[in-house]
Amino acid sequence: MHDDDIRQCTAFEGARRLASGALRDVVKAAKQAVDRGGEEPVLIFDDLTSEPVEVDFRGSIEDVLAKLERPAGGAAPAERVESAPRGPGRPRLGVVAREVTLLPRHWEWLNSQPGGASVTLRKLVEDARRVSRGKDAVRHAQDATFRFMSAMAGNLPGFEEAARALYARDPERFERHMDPWPRDIRDHVRKISGAVWG
């Protein structure tokens, strides 16, 4: 399965939602709108992050879809380089070495733990990720919602108050200030902000 069949996106033509779903399907709908030559801009957003999805709409729909599969700049995919055979030792686990700066007492404690500093740090990070999973989901949903709101509703009445309500987790005030916005924008904001209120 191709990544473009998994990545979920939504396209808008002005304030009107064109399509939601897999990126390739959304791009097809957006391409039709672009080819009609309407006055409203056509924008595509990633449903998870609300980051804009850049698409080169020049050419036929086949050309546009083919460009989705290539990296930015149209370069051919890099050739796979086979690594030299590894000798005895631990297998590669995708570990990335980076510098960590700690006080001497922290290093002493880490080094005294079973498995040493690296194992202990990995366990601490995994424990922290488990504990903060709910808060992280709320924060990611708030940031994605604000990103979309800024792009699509930044000039609409009530935007600033709705943004304050979003970060204050006040759903009633949030809905009240979104009320005058176009329906498709409101509906998409509700969809992507679900984790904030749950």
C-alpha cells in the first residue's frame, strides 16, 4: 500500500470543502477544481497535523499523481546503498547517538543503574511518554486545530476568542465564537479538535 493511500487529507476551495480522504483521492478532486479556474484558492491540509500539503497541479491528473510519488524537486528516489556485512556484536536497533548534557550527580546516578546510562535513559523516556500520552494528544490536537483555524478562519469574526477558548479547553465558548463561520470550516474544525475536548 502506498503512503498516499494512508495519509488522510482534506481539500478546500475557498471556504467550501471539496473532498476528504486518502491524499491521492483528495488531489484528484482538487485538480478538477483547479482546472475549472475558479477565483477561490484550492488548499489541501493534512488531517493529522493541519500542515498544508504542497501539490504541483501542472499537467494532466496522471502527471500530478506521478509527482506526488517523487520527492520535492522532482529528483529520482535515491539508490539504496547496501551496508557492509556486520561483524559480531549487537544488531542495529535504529539507535541514534546524540549529546546529552547532565550534571555530574545525574551521570553518577545513571551509571549506577542496571544496564548503564543508555538503558536507564530509554526507560525513563518510555515511562514519561506513557504518563504524558493524554496530555500530548490534547496539545497536538490544539496545535493542529489552531494551525487550520489560522489558515482558514484567521480573518473571520470571533477567531481570537475561539483560539483562546481552544487553549482554555472551553468547548461552549469555542462553539459560540465559531458559530458565524462557514459551515464546512466549522465542521472540519470540530473534526480535528475532537481530542481537545475528549
